[in-house]
Amino acid sequence: MAVLSYHLHDSPSRPLLITALGTRADANATPDLYARSLALVWLLKQYAHAISERTNRGGYVDMDAANRPDVIAILRQLGFRDAPRVSGFSPSGRHLRQDATGPH
């Protein structure tokens, strides 16, 4: 099980912003089930990259993540890196980006 939500601003100069990623997190989740859930997040993220490319945003995706070490570690596994803040956007957490050429 995995979920991804995103925001697509009217202006193509603004990046596709992933607003939430979710993986299986129940008490009965085995490491194998968690790994499958993370793989599904990766798959959903491919759609976000494709939407970004198709809407002339360069294929990269941004994310405003909670600035917690456990969250950042997972996002780093998925290929996200720290990014400069986008003009006119005030992130509430840590602003990250994954380039279209990153591990996806």
C-alpha cells in the first residue's frame, strides 16, 4: 500500500510539489511488506515525474517534508536532495527536490 498526493500550480515555472507520500506503517508490517510499500511509492513517484515533464516543468519534483531525521532518511533513499526555496513559496518544513535524472 502506498499513496502520493501533489499540487500543480497554474504557472509552469513552479515545480510539481509532492504534498504527501505514504507507506504502510501498521504494527503488523514486516520488513518485506514495508519494502514493497516503498517500491510502490517509487512507482507512484514516476507518475509525478512524468506529469512534471508533460507540463513543461523539467521533469523534477519538489517536496516540503517534515524536518525529522527519520523522514529525511527515507526521502534520501528515494533520491531527494535539499533544494533552494522556490520564489513565492514558503515551505513549512524542509524543501527537497529530485531531478528527472535522479534514481527513479
